[in-house]
Amino acid sequence: MSYLSRPALAGFAVLATISLAACGSSPQADAGGSSSPSYGTCKVTGNAGEISLKPVTPGVLTVQTNLPSPGWWSGTSPDTIDGGYEYCLAANLAHRAGLPRVKVVNVSFDALVAGQTKGYDIAMAQISITADRKRVVQFSAPYFDSNIGLLAKSDAAISESDLKAKQLGASVGTTAATFAKDVLKPARTPRIFQDTDSMVTAVASGQVDGALQDTAIMLGFAKQSGGVLKVVGQFKTGEQYGAIYPKGSANAAAMDKALSGMKSDGTLEGLSKTWLGPAFGGDPSAVPFFSAS
């Protein structure tokens, strides 16, 4: 799925006011025309030009995502992005393709997974690979394993035993929304939010008892809340994240080859240690597992 960084409780007042519609590119990620590679704070691996791509804009890898998203994209808008797991993954793809720039474009997550966006080379927004989504979009090889976590206020009385009696929330278009409705089947119909900002704000303000989203993402929100929020449990789902390519992309095989190389040479593991560990403030595997039954 996809999501936000905020400085402690004061940031939650800002969450509902931030527009996710902006698109553009950071100073480090613009077309510019310069032959000198610039990938923000990312460290790249592998050999420049080891794969061949035909990008939609010459000399630029255009990547779509849904912002903000702590740990995955360092910054809250395209013009501030200069790091993060997925941004640096895109930077490594650009480097290996001999492209000196990465352009970041912010789009609706719902539109992205519905295959409604255009004009990009690759999209990454913590998108879980599902059979339904495969019918409308073209996925890359998976690059990250994920479960669904439950975010709640740190002092909330919510546990596995009483979870189904609580008011839960999820973001529209996410696998967590489907999981809440079809698998957990709580007594109260889950509230579906148009974006994750609104959902997290609802948890912090007590409008909902807990919110469901990928464990790694929710750990990022909990860390940024300054102790206000906590990931109280998670559900094992066997989900994996994949990038989305334009349907019929001529670049898919080359980028899948690069992703495979990054997995085998330790680049993906290094990105996780550099960006996700500090952003999450803890090990996702240490969060207790809840039963969905």
C-alpha cells in the first residue's frame, strides 16, 4: 500500500490538510539534461548501463508512487524526495540502465492499482500483488514480503480477543480494506478512508479504535507519532510487494532482471537496513501475530 512521515502529534493536525494530488520531481530527480547522475542521498550498486531501457522521457526514469510514505520515500512531496527504500530502488534501476535522473510523480493509489495512470516507466507504492490486480496491471517480480498490521493509540484497550467488536478503519483500494471486510468480518462495518493520512488521523483522534495497513507502513506511522500510536498486532497474509509496469512494457524483462540482481547481490537487503529499520523504529517480525479467525 503506501504512506506518510510526520513529526509527532503536531503533525497529525496537518495530515488531513495535505494534498496528495501534487506531481513533479525533486531537484535530485529532474530531467535537467545533465549527464552527471544525481539520485539524492541514495547509494547505487551494480554497473551503470548493464541493462537497456527505453524510458518515456529520454534520460529519465519516471516513477509513480503515492505520497507521503515514511521509510519508503524520504519526503512528503515529489520536490522533496531524496531517499527512501523505493526511491533508492528506482535510483538503482536508473543507474543500472545508465539513466542519470529519476522523476517522481505522485498519483492516487486507487487509480494506480486500477491501471488508470499513464506516462510512467515503473510505479512503486508498497503495492501488494494480488490475483485481482494482476487482471488489470502488469506486476514486476516481488521485492518485499509484507503482513497486515493493526495501528491503535498506545493506551487503547484493544486486543486479539475483542478486536471484532471494535471500530476498525482501512484505506480505499488496499488489500487491508478487503481483509477487514472479508476475512476479519468485524461486528461493525469497517470505515473506509480515501487516503491513509485521514485514516491515521482518525486513529489518533479516537474516531476509530484501530486501522489496518501493512505492518511495515504502520510501524513508520507509530514511530513518527512520538508515542501516541502503536502497532499492537499483525496478521500473517503472505503478501508481497511488486512494482507496476505499463501494460505490455518493453522494459519489463530488463527491469525484472535488475530487480533479481539487486536481490541476489544484497542491494535490497541494504535498502531495508538503511531506510526501513530507522523509519520503523523496530523489527516488523517482533510485532505479535493475531489470528484472523
